[in-house]
Amino acid sequence: MLRSCAARLRTLGASRGGARGPGAARRSFASEEVVDKDCALPNPSWSKDLRLLFDQFMKKCEEGSWKRLPSYKRSSTQNFKDFRTHYVDPKLLKEEQMSEAQLFTRSFEDGLGFEYVMFCNDAEKRVVCFFQGGPRLQGVPGFTHGGAIASIIDATVGTCAFRAGGVVMTANLNINYKRPIPLCSVVVIDGQLDRVEGRKFFVSCSVRSVSEETLYSEATSLFIALDPNKKLT
Ligand SMILES: CCCCCCCC(=O)SCCNC(=O)CCNC(=O)[C@H](O)C(C)(C)COP(=O)(O)OP(=O)(O)OC[C@H]1O[C@@H](n2cnc3c(N)ncnc32)[C@H](O)[C@@H]1OP(=O)(O)O
């Protein structure tokens, strides 16, 4: 698995120019130009498994029950703009640092960190994430770091809570790591909103192999929808 991962990265190096697709919007900030491309689409670093799952679920999207969720390095949705004005103390915001701010799970070069795509089914209150962890996410040799697994779980269950409750933050995340995830392998994270109590959104998920034979991790979480009358800090 690791060899094919390295081979994909070599071809990726040759196709570096692909990231600057003609349709992508351009935004320059700080010292480099960042292309606001939708990162939740296939790129040369995606393995066959990840592409197959993507294609399977894109077909479900055509049937109407599922929806692919686009994903960018910087969140520009109105919800997140409100977040900054409502909840963030301007004293804490150092504009020059903010101009460098990017979504952590979208801050690696293609194929090296988090390659993933999420699909949501609002009727079933589910978010499914297909995740391929790259070589920069190594924990023990040959396996994905527990913190990287927690990050992609947080993003998946957080998206599930966000779909139901708007701007939420993680109050609690409990993960049982059952089996180590081989580096560069593809896993399926299946998030389910279990219940809502006022501003509290309880979401659980499983992390399984593509074949579903291996249960890698299970998690429960609590997200809190932010109170517009309460500052965060
Ligand atoms: C679309 C992309 C989605 C991505 C999602 C990613 C989200 C993140 O990573 S956020 C970063 C990590 N999280 C944080 O930094 C949050 C830090 N914590 C906080 O800011 C606050 O504690 C916050 C906002 C969660 C809750 O604060 P606040 O709004 O004042 O709520 P608060 O009144 O304390 O609690 C509300 C309810 O939740 C309960 N609660 C709060 N925290 C916990 C907890 N850890 N465990 C159990 N219950 C809790 C309270 O007991 C209370 O319950 P009840 O209403 O029954 O009395």
C-alpha cells in the first residue's frame, strides 16, 4: 500500500500544474497565491478505492438522496463570516495571521495529508466521509497518527452536527481506536446524528475499511450550537 502511495505522489509531482484548473477562482493572500479550488474532487493522488467510492456516491447524488459537500481551504460561507463577527473578540484577531488561516484538514499539498470527500443525507441525518490519509499523517511507522484520525472524525461528525444545528463547536469527542489504520489506505467514516437536546447535538460514527470487514474506530461526540448572545472568549 505504501509503495503505491509513493508512486501516486511521484506522478502527482509531474502533474503539479493540475491544481490550477481553468475554472478555479483565484485569491491571492499572504506571499503565495492560493487557488480556492474545491478540494473534495478527485486529484491524481486519489487511489482507485477512493475514486470508486466517489463514483458510487456521485451516482446516489443523481438519484437525489445524497449530496456531495464541496470543501475549500478557507471557509467563505456566510455562517462562518457570521461566526467571526458574532463570536470572535476582535482583539484576538491578528489580521496578518488570519490572512494565512486555512482549514487544518485542507492545509497539506495534494496526497500528502488529508484526502477526503464527504456526502450528506439530511433525511437520514447522516454524513459519510471517504478518507485517504497521506504519508505526512504517520504516527507509528506505517500507520495513521491517532490525532489525524481524531481530526477527520471531528470534521465528519462536526459536519453532521452543522447540517442540523448551524454553527457548532465540539464540546466532547470520545474515540475508541480498535485497529490501526494503514497509512495511505482508504477508510469510510459513517457519521449519524443520534439526538438533539436544545443546543446539544449528539453524533456518533464508525470508521471502517472499504470492505467493511475491519472496524478501525468508533466515536461519540457532543456539539453545541453557539448562543448568539454569548461571546466565545
Ligand atoms: C462544517 C465544519 C464543522 C467542523 C466542526 C469542527 C468543530 C471544532 O473543531 S471546534 C474546536 C474545538 N472545540 C472548542 O474549542 C470548543 C471549546 N468550548 C467552548 O467554546 C464552549 O464550551 C462551548 C461553545 C462548546 C459551549 O459553551 P456555551 O455555549 O457557553 O454552552 P454551555 O452553557 O457551557 O453548555 C451548554 C450545554 O452543554 C453542556 N455541555 C457543555 N460542554 C459539555 C461537555 N464537554 N460534556 C457534556 N456536556 C457539556 C452543558 O452542561 C449545557 O448543558 P445544559 O443545557 O443541559 O445545562
